Amino acid sequence: MTHKELIDQVSANLFKQSGKLESRRSWLAMRSYLEQLDSEQLKSMLKDQG
């Protein structure tokens, strides 16, 4: 999985768990944060969500 695909997967899972549609601003802030993480950190988040 590419870094971008990991970010997409983690962000989709986070919003699915919250059960509500977040504002675009919140979504962009979260994406910005996730982009700063390395692939191993993102994979770890996916594992924890699963």
C-alpha cells in the first residue's frame, strides 16, 4: 500500500467509527496530520482500528 492509500484508509476508518460527517475543515486538518506520519505509524493505526 502506498503512503497515500494508507492515509485514505486510516481517515475513512476514523470517520466510519465516529458515525458522523465531519466538516471539511476537520477532515483537512486530520489529513494534514496523517500525512506527517510515516507508513509504519499509519499501518499501526489501521491494525489498532481493525
